[in-house]
Amino acid sequence: MSHVAIVTDTASDMAPARAAELGIALVPLVVNFGSATFKAGVDLSTDEFWARMTAPDAPFPTTAACSPGDFKAAYDAAFEAGADAIVSIHVAGSLSGTIKSAEIAKAMLPERDIQIVDSMGASMGEGLLAELAVGMARLGVGAAEIARVCEERRSDIVMMVALDTLEYLKRGGRISGASAAIGTLLSVKPIVEVKDGKVETADKVRTRGKARERLIELVCTRPMERLSILHTTNAEVEAFRDQILPRIPGGIDPANVSIDLVGPSVGPHLGPGCVGAVALYRHA
């Protein structure tokens, strides 16, 4: 039986311990705080990122794609460990240059079977696809078929986040300062959706409580296989999980539900205090 290795990147927000348990290799994106440069998950943990992000007078962090060299190192390590093929699943090409780096690394290994998949999403939207790929690999499914199924199933994934403030979208250049000022004045809490490689506003409501209720309504429309509850250092995340679980059509096995802290690659665009959800719906 062939051995297929699964690779993803740190924009998946997959905890390193969980990735190690599943045998998933994580290739790091770059995070910059002023002149200080870090590799996410290598020399900057998620907890360290949030401590820096929320420190008084901290410079606003910027992110950059993984390097081709880091991808090649991950691919080489997988083959040296006995893999016959690799399925490499990444943050949407429309949101990051990461997948281009993966393609460059693949071109350096022309004799190897490396299947690259654009998740068309971010955070656990790619993480849940990577987990799905691991399950198939363990059953002996070949790399090309794993990649095909992941590309088919990515349309079954939705990610929504209720933002606590518009400030970080403004700092990251996603909205104008005037829009952010008006939003703060009106206490607008936008719900953003990441789907099909695009970040769009799913709705705007007036209070934090209403935003969470609306997010639950928007996400809990179909039966789910897996659910990731996202947060950006929000103390109420377990209460939010307890709110959402009873609303899922047909229910869900708690073993298929995780709480995931958003990391250094996605966190700068959301800011602290957010909650969200990534659902992998049952395939129609």
C-alpha cells in the first residue's frame, strides 16, 4: 500500500500538537512586527503572537507567504520518511502567494508525485480538508484521488467570523477609516464569510449578542460532518460552542467538534475578541 503524506501551511490555524498527532506537516507563513520577522509556529507560537498583537503600542503585524525553500524542505522530509506521494493543501491562492511557493517547490522535484490543492479558504477551512485527506490516506487512497476528493469537498466548507471591531480590517487596508469610524459609532458587528477564495460580508448587525446569534443562523443550515469553533482569544468561546451545537440539523458527534485559536497568519485581519465557525457539511 502506498504511503501518502499530507502537508498544509500555518494559515490553517491547526495546532502543532494536533498536526503532529495526525502526521500533517505544517509549512510556516511569515509574520512581521515592525522590523522583527518570525516564522509562524516555529519561532512564534499562537499564544506569543496574541501577546504581541495586544501589547500597548505594538506595531501592526503584516504577513507574507511561505518560502519555496520551506516547502521543498517539508517535501524532502516527507519523502525521506518513506512517503511515496504528497498531497499539499493550502490557503486560497486568491488570499496569499503561498500556493505559488508550493508550485515552485514541486517543480524542483519533477520526478515526485506531489498533488497541490487550493483549499479556496483559510484557517480551519483548509485544516478540515487536511484532516479529511489524512483519513483517506490512512485507508490507502492514492494521492491523485485524495486531491480530487478534497477539490470536490471544498465547496462543502463554509467559514464565518463575527468581528468584534472593524479596526483590524481598517489597519489591514480592507476597509476605509471612515467606514470603520461609522461602524464603531453605530456599534456595527460585521459577520465575514470566507468561501470560494473570497472574503465577503455576510451580514452586519448592531450588537455582539445579535452578531453571534446571526452567525449561528447562517452556519447551521445543513447537517455537518465536522465543526471547528474559531476564536481570537475570546473567553466566551466554550459558551459559544454550547450555543451552536444544539442548533446543528441532525446533531453532531462531539468528537467531530474542535475549538481552535486563530493564529498569526489570519489573526492580524480579525483582531482579538472574535468568535466564528468553520463547518464541513455532509456531502449532498
